[in-house]
Amino acid sequence: MATDIWFFAEHKDGNLRKVTLELLGEAKRLAAAAGGEAVAVLAGSGLGGLAGQLGQYGPDRIILLDDPALAEYRTGPYTNVLAVLVAERKPLAFLFGNTALTRDLAPRVAGRCGAPLFSDCTGAAYRDGALHFTRPMYGGKLYADVTGAAVGQPGTTVFAALRANVFGAAQATGGSPAVETAAVAVPPDALWPVVKETLAQVSGKVELAEANIIVSGGRGVGGADGFKVLEELADALGAAVGASRMAVDNGWRDYKYQVGQTGKTVSPTLYIACGISGAIQHLAGMSSSKCILAINTDPEANIFKVADYGIVGDLFQVVPALTQEFRRLLAAS
Amino acid sequence: MLNIAVCVKQVPDTEARLSVAADKTRIEEQGISFILNPYDEHAVEEAIRLKEKQGGTVTVFCLGPARAEEAIRTALAMGADKAVHLADAAFGGGDEGTAAAALEKAIAGKSFDLVLAGRLAIDDASGQVGARLAEKLGWPHVTAVTRLAVEGREAVANREIDGGSQVVAVTLPAVITAQRGLNQPRYPKIPDIMKARRKEVAKVTPADLGLSGGEVGGAGAKGKVAGLAPAPGRSAGKVIAGEPADAARKVVGLLRDEAKVI
Ligand SMILES: Cc1cc2nc3c(=O)[nH]c(=O)nc-3n(C[C@H](O)[C@H](O)[C@H](O)COP(=O)(O)OP(=O)(O)OC[C@H]3O[C@@H](n4cnc5c(N)ncnc54)[C@H](O)[C@@H]3O)c2cc1C
Ligand SMILES: Nc1ncnc2c1ncn2[C@@H]1O[C@H](COP(=O)(O)O)[C@@H](O)[C@H]1O
């Protein structure tokens, strides 16, 4: 239906991704406002269990794209099946999480559908018969209110990718959504790329963009070894470890952990900046965090201008002390 | 021999203080400086390295106003051979869809083997044009590439995935988008900058590309900026003094009881 809000129910290693539940939460809110249904699009192979899991969170409907050709994510097949589905049913919106997978997929599908796509959104609303999204632009210096030119006219689906950790997740309250299996047909010329090798990061580590808490280190950490104290704090909190560009350029951390305008944009509940000065390009990647704690020896450091809490001191003393305090607190609760 | 196209965009300097123009949908450009989009530096560098290894040509494509020629010249000074500048005012105010559509018209049918683009332009932070361009061309694409090898008619790329990386292969022609880590872009030397001034920059209009006014720029865009405003500001919070152990205890207490984030 032209008032339905779809979302791409991304999953990994047999589990729904956290951002998927946030998409569902937002899809429900927008669908209620637009008078349509919140519809999950679940793609993969052997999806029965995942559909059951997802159903608990209360989507109105689940469309399954269940086929061996979709077992592993590949751009060509996924683009094909999603674009066919959108062209057939023309929902009002199709939401994606802002993940590496969808950054590869969503622009291609939107392109094939002749649709706009709003990337990395931090807000969404249905207003005056149109969907509006909020997007940080120019390194987060400005926020844009964006909308599809032809929203409201039947046949124009608006695509949007939502930043992780910003939208309220749907809760498991039980439910029995309609589950429908859609036909999957992947033409041979869509079978690209050829996946030669997948080098997965050690499992069990929290994904940076989805992490609730991030402990980030900068030049003040002094070296790759210095990150050990940050990792201990992160382990105590179940947090992910991020880095400034200085730490990355010095070879202390891999690029994929860089936070900032030329790295990842993150929005954790708590961002702990250790030995990071707070350059404007770093702030671009983390200023939408709910709470910022900064540890820096320099009381004049720019990071203190945006931090909710600051400790002026040597991170090699302060961070272990924090680890101890958090451990004590978490053991007590 | 590889015939390579590189898409580059000129973007405001990351340090620039930005304000919103009177129409509230774009930035005030007066007085700010612009740079070649950082990811596009990696794209240009990779193209030049491939050319140096395998021979061929590197052509830069840029959609943007007259000022964007500076970014084009930077790419030429790095070692690209020539450029095509989609500079007509009618291209302005578009979105990722119209940019990809115009670039496709400029690139298609010219026997390019490979198109390199940035994974993201740091002004609009969309990360779409590469994949959209590939779709228009009907070519495969690989995004966020940190290693690229061209072997015969195949491109083998390491790309970033959630939680790791992946080695994938696509058949040429293809579009590849550059992630940091792909290479270390070179700084052009003075003689290269001088030489770049004499390189050809062809200016093309929508009509040259067979596009009507309604298909380009603001007129053709499916996404609209309804309003642009300064980001909600953050202000300095509490600085906690004391010995590390005391300060840590206080902060943890505040995070729990005041901020309620743990
Ligand atoms: C085009 C462009 C894009 C960029 N993109 C990014 C990006 O995406 N992300 C990013 O982070 N940067 C980016 N930068 C770089 C940015 O401008 C800064 O150079 C960088 O963020 C600084 O990193 P830092 O804070 O770790 O280092 P510094 O600025 O050197 O700060 C180190 C801090 O550590 C403190 N310190 C030292 N020792 C200790 C100690 N023992 N305990 C506690 N504190 C200590 C110091 O007081 C200082 O404040 C970009 C720059 C450009 C030009
Ligand atoms: N106006 C443009 N002209 C040429 N290339 C562009 C333009 N806009 C975007 N690109 C290319 O597409 C990449 C991604 O841009 P974007 O989708 O806007 O984030 C950039 O890094 C460029 O390589």
C-alpha cells in the first residue's frame, strides 16, 4: 500500500541487528501517522527462526525473501529482489539502517527505483502529508530538513537510511504479524560480485556504529600499547573502542575504528574521549552522542567545550580508576 | 592499458565556519575555502597508480560550479591527464540522482574500463553517487574499497563490511568507491601544478550530454532540502576536579544518577 512504511530487517550471524529493532520502532511510529502498516522485509536463506524473532517485536507484516541465492549478501542479487518488490508494491517509505551493508545496497536499489535516498538520518516525521527526515550535513555543522519532491503522489517511494542508536527501538511485546513469502528470481547477470574471502573481525566485539558506549582514544594514548587501558575499560562496560584520526594515522588502530568526518559517524549513549583534543573533524563524527565524557591533561582542550563531563588529568591514571569504579558499580547492580 | 574515469567533487574545507544562506536551503559560500573531497584524493591516487603500472589514461569528471575547477586542477596536478567539467548553472541544486544521471551521460560509451569515485562526499555525506552511477551505467560496483587490483578483465577489491572485510571480484567495466586506507594520496609538486594548468578541461552543458533542463539540477531532483539550520549546539558541562580515583568515583556517580546513561 502507498501508505506503508517498509524497513530492511538486517541480520547477522542468525540474529537481528540492533538497528533493525530501531528501524521497526520508527516504522511503527511513521506508519501510525501515515495510516499504513509497518512492514519488515527480511532477506536471506532459511529465515524461519528470524521471522519468529522479529514477529515478537510487533511489525504488522513480514515479507520474506528466502532463497539460497540470498544466503550471503551480494549487491547484485539483493538489489534485484528489493527493486522488484518496491516496483510492484510502491510503499510510502523504505527504511534502512546506516550500516556498511546498506551503504553498498540502498543507493543502488534507490537508483533502480528512481527514488530519493536520504542517508544517515537522525530524525523522521510525517508532516502535512509528507515524510520529512533530518540529516546532519557538512560535518554535522548544519542540519537539513529533507523531503521527497513528490511525496504523497502515489508511486514515489522515499528511501532513508537511519543512523544507529538514535531512534527508539521496538520492544518485544509479542505479536503475530502476517508472514508472506515473496517470489525470488535472480537473473544470472545479477550474480555479482564474486565473494572470494570474508575476513570477519573476532566475534563478540561490539560494532562501533551500533555500540551503546564507545571508549575512544587519540594522540594522548601515546601508542598502540596505550590502547590496552582503553580496552579494559571497554570490556568492563561492554563498549566498543574508537579512535581519532591521529591515532589511526600513527598506525595505532585500524582505519575502520576512526570516528569523525572522514571516519564513522556514531551516536552512542555514552562517548568517552581519552586524550582527544576535540578537533572539529572529530566532533563531526560524535557530536550526536547523548552524553560525552572527556579525559584530557589540557584544561583548555576543545573537547571540554562539548563534553557533558570532563576530567582534567592523565588518562593513564584516570581511565584505570574509571574501570575500577564501573566494575564496582556493575558488580553491585 | 586502462581507460579510467575518476569522479571528483569540490567541498567546503572541513575547518570552514558555515552559515546558512538567505533562502535557508544552502550554505553561504562567500568567504569560505573549498578543497578536493578527501575520499576523491584516494580515488585519483589509485587511478594514477593503475595507469603508472598498466598504462592508459585518467580522465577526471566533476559536476560543480566554476569554482570547482580548482579541485579539478588539483587532480590534474596529481597526474590525471584531462578533465570534463559539468559546470553549467543548470546542473546546480540537484541531488545524488541527478548528479549520477549527468555523470553517466558524460562517461557512458567512451570505452572506460573503470570508474573510481569517493565512498562519500564530506559535504552532503550521502555516499550514493558511486553506486547510483554504476546502476545507470549498468555496471557492477564495489563500495568502501581499501585495496584494489586489476587483473585482466577483473577487478579484485578488499571492501569494508560490518565487523570485518571481504575480498570480492567484479568484471570490468565497474565502479569502485575509495575508502581511506586504499593508498596515501601524493602531494602535487610545483612543476606538476604548472603543467596541470595547460591540461584540457572540457566544459559541458546539459544539452551536450543530451539532457533536458528538467532532468538536471534542482528541476530533476527527487530529494529536496526543505530547510537548513545550524546544528543543535552542545555546551560545556561539568569539569570534575580531584585525584584520579576521586574524580572517577564522582563521574561514575554522575553518569549513573544525573545523566542516567549507565
Ligand atoms: C580533511 C580532514 C579530515 C579529518 N578527519 C578526521 C576524522 O575523521 N577524525 C578525526 O579524529 N580527525 C580528523 N581530522 C584530524 C583532526 O583535524 C585532528 O588532527 C585530530 O582529530 C586530532 O587527533 P587527537 O585529538 O587524537 O590529537 P591531538 O589534537 O594531538 O590531541 C591529543 C590530546 O591528547 C591530550 N593528551 C596528551 N597526553 C595525554 C594524557 N596522558 N592523558 C590525557 N590527555 C592527554 C592532549 O592534551 C591533546 O588535547 C581530519 C583533518 C582533516 C584536515
Ligand atoms: N558533483 C559531483 N561531481 C563529480 N563527482 C561527484 C559529485 N558528487 C559526488 N561525486 C562522486 O561521488 C562520491 C560520493 O558522493 P556523495 O554520494 O555525494 O557522498 C564522491 O566522493 C565523488 O567521487
